[in-house]
Amino acid sequence: MNDIIGLKKLRQDAQEIINKVARGQSFIVVRRSKPVFEINPVHTSKPIDLRAWKKAAGMWKGRGGPDPVKWQRKIRQESERTFI
């Protein structure tokens, strides 16, 4: 079921609406009593394949820049040491 909300309510209660959309609720946003757009939750039909992401990150290997996967691990380790 789509709930109807105005642009003002969307601006004022954005976080609440985001939370409801994340739980599966849909909204139709109106301006001056006319529908402007619809907000729907994103439904993924399959889980994200992390191997594809790793392959994409690895495409920069050997191009003179740092390996993005190693760089990200290094940043995470440094941030953990800094805040602990």
C-alpha cells in the first residue's frame, strides 16, 4: 500500500520516512495535490556477489597505483589502532 505524503512532510521527517521505506513501505509524494514522484524500497533478487567487486578492485593491479584492496585494509588497521 502506498501512503501519500507532501513535500513538506518529506523534508521535515526524512529520517522517519527512510526508516519506513527500509522496512518495505512505499510512498507517493505530492506537491499542490498532484503526484510528483514515488518512493519505493529497493528489492534485490539475489545477494551481492563479492567476487565481482574483488575482481573489479583487482583490475587496477599493475597499473602503477596501489592495490585498492590492500590500501583499504591498511586504512582500516590504522583507524583501529588510532581509536583503540
